[in-house]
Amino acid sequence: MEQLEELVLYMARNLVDDPDNVKVETRQRGRIMTVTLTVPPDDMGKVIGRQGRIARSMRTLLTIASSREGYRASLDING
């Protein structure tokens, strides 16, 4: 679970202008996890990308990484 948080944090911090204000929280219910990424409102566009491509890619990577650990994870992005 901690590795998944670090993965999301790593991806988000490399996209935004202010990496110190990026926060990741994880909620778990059994084998289902919800990862919430909070970034500054000014950096939302950089994290979401054109037509949501970057956000979709982040969700795909999280899904692959979580399935290898035996979990099912989803990513919520807040600004």
C-alpha cells in the first residue's frame, strides 16, 4: 500500500510547479483501495493533461501496480 502512495506521489511531484504541496491519502476496504491525490489548483491542468490523458495514464499505472500487489485501486484527483 505504501508503495502505491509513493508511486502516485512521484508521478504528481514531477508534473507540478510546487511539489511540496502535493498530498496523497489512501483509504482501504479489504482489497479495494482509493488513492486521493491533492494538488494546488494552479497545477490541476498539468496533472489532468489534454483531454485527461495524463490522469488516465496515472490511473492505468496505479491499476497495474495495485493488481501486482493483489489490490484493486482507483485514483481521485482534487485541486
